[in-house]
Amino acid sequence: MRFINNYFQFIFKHDNHFIIKFSTNYWELCKLGELTTRITRKNKTLESTLPLTISAQNGLVDQRTFFNKKVASHDVSGYYLLKNGDFAYNKSYSKGYPWGTIKRLDKYDMGVLSTLYIVFKPINVNSDFLASYYDSSYWYREVSMNAAEGARNHGLLNISASDFFNTELSVPSNNLEQIKISDFLLKINMLVDLQQDQLSRFISLRKSILQRTIPNKEEEVPKIRFTYFNDNWKQYKLENISNIIGGGTPSTSNPKYWNGNIDWYSPAEIGNDIYVHGSIKRITSLGLSKSSAHMLPVGTILFTSRAGIGNTAILGKEAATNQGFQSIVPNKNELDSYFIFARTSELKKYGETNGAGSTFIEVSGKQMSRMPILIPSIKEQKKIGNLISTLDNLINLYKTKIEKLKSLKKYYLQKLFI
């Protein structure tokens, strides 16, 4: 994070607000058409056969990889030919991107893009500055003002190329200031990429370790083991080493059942955190006793059994659940909580395979209790659980770092542009 400190000389505090300033030069209000030139170059000689699409998160990417299939026409000679550094505007809106997405081609030397896109390249503005500007939301207002009445046409924003190039943006008159702003934001991007790379490595390592420390169907012991553990693993049914407990919902018409001190989870709350310590809704002791909900002990694996089978979390505090769960309460000295949590993918696959239902798929407690599972001694389980827990903590650490850096970038994007 040292590079950020180097830029703090440009950040001054005034009237209890931070003002970011890279220069004393004024900014000019320009039309996009004055700063860029439109590209209508066609791929007539098939210089490229790489079909591109715009991802709001990842920029201009290979369409075949992004969609896992080719959506473009077999004949791409009529498509626009984009070269590295060209920009494209996708008028299709999506969640979080109400006015579409504008991205620069950075990943490839060239590629082809449907003529539904508006393509351009910078001529009187720093390219990195422009890319950073379109990462912000400052341009939304101008596009919304220039869009035709009715706004949408078959999922696309109804804005012509001429109106798009008439949109205005403020640009530092000094090219050096443009460079400083874009350089600052690019360095944050580099940090995000670095943390993302580390995150990917730990996720891959976790997957690899699980594959080597848990036997597959044809094995009685895993490929690698901790020292001093030599015994064969034994197969049990889940009901032999745990209790499978469902949930319930107290009557919503009786206020005496609600807003108590007992946490009461629904499936929508499960899946993001390893441990859960507090629910959105709470019930009273009376509500618990007047429903089919049960008090579950610390260490219980909450397992969603419908509306998305197989999301899990470990209870960090006693709680109850609604009927959308078949929770696993490990038998003491027979099943370790983190060890079985680490095998979520197996639980999920079994639940999805054995679930049934006409309206939605649901797996019952009886079905889950019959799940065959191969396990070692409790001591070896704890060793494996501790190892996976350490990796999960590192993974969450990097996820937190990435989110903080993205929030930092979002903050600066709102402060660095006019």
C-alpha cells in the first residue's frame, strides 16, 4: 500500500472534508466527439476471428469463454474490428449498470464485435484517464439526458451514436494531471489484481488439499495423510455419527412468538459466511415451543434443504431455523464440525441427487440421514478440519482485502472527477 502514501501529498483536508487535488489547472467541459473518433472499421479481410463481448466486471473478453459457447455469427466479416486500446459501448443494461457499460480492449491485440456496439478511440484525451472515467458513474447523467424518450428498445438503451458522442465530460486541461489521476487508479487496480491472484491460488490449494486428504469412492485411505495416522477410514451413514434436525416457523399472526432472543435462520441467510452468530429474525421461547423448530447447539452445520440445496454454515451461537433446513448436529467424539463443513460439496451433491418435489426440489431429513460417508478417527478429522479452516481464513482475508480496495477505488472515482 506504499504507493497510496506517495499520493497523499495531493489530498488535503478542508472544512472536515477530504479534497483530492493533483493540480491547480482548470478542467474543460468537452463533448466526447471532440476527444475521440468513432470507429466503423469492418473485419472485411478477417484480420481477427476472436469474438468479443463486454462484461461489466471483466471488460472486453472472449465471448466463447464468457458464455461457454460462441454467440457471434459464423461469418464475422461484417463485425467491427477492434484493436488494442479501442473503446466500446455496450448499450445493454444490467443490475448495477443502468446505462450500460463502456470498456477498453486491453486483454487482446484485436478482436471482433457486433455492430450493435458503439466503438471509438481517444485522440485528444489520455486513454487511461478515459478508461478510469468510464469506470465511474459520472457519465450516467449525460447518457440519460441524451437517450431518447422511452429509453429501452429490446433491452438496449435507445441512444444514437451521434447523441452518444454529444455527451459531455470534464477533462483536466493539463495532460499531466490526466496521467496522474489515471496512474493513481491503475495502481489500485494492480493491487486488486495482485490480491485476486493470491486469492485464486489459495482457492486452488484448498481444492487440491481436499482432493488429497479425502479418499475418493475407490479408496479406503486418502492420497496424503498427517504423520502417525495409518488406520483405514470407515464408512458410516450420516445418521450414525450425527443427528439430522429440521426446522419450523411459529405462527406469524401471534406477536408473542416473535422478536424474542432466539436466533431463527432462513436459507437466504446462509452461504456467505462460514460461521453465523446472529439471524435477521428472532423468536421467543414460546414461539419455539409452539412450532416444529428446535434449538440447535453451537457447532451445528446448518444445511439448506430447499430453494438452493446445500448451502452451509457453522453455528457460532445456539439458534433455531425454519423448515428450509436439515441441519447436521455432530455426535461428540465421532464427527468434527469443520471436517464435515469442509465436505459441503459432497453434502450438496448428495442432497441435489436425492431431493424430490414437483414445485421445487427438497431433500428430507430421512434422505440426508442415509447418506454414506467415509471418515477417519476424530483426531485425524480435527487435523484435516484445522488445515482447511486455516486456508478458509486466508481466503476470507484476501476477499476482505479485495472488497476494501474496490471500496477505496469507488471512493476515489467519486472524488477525482468533476
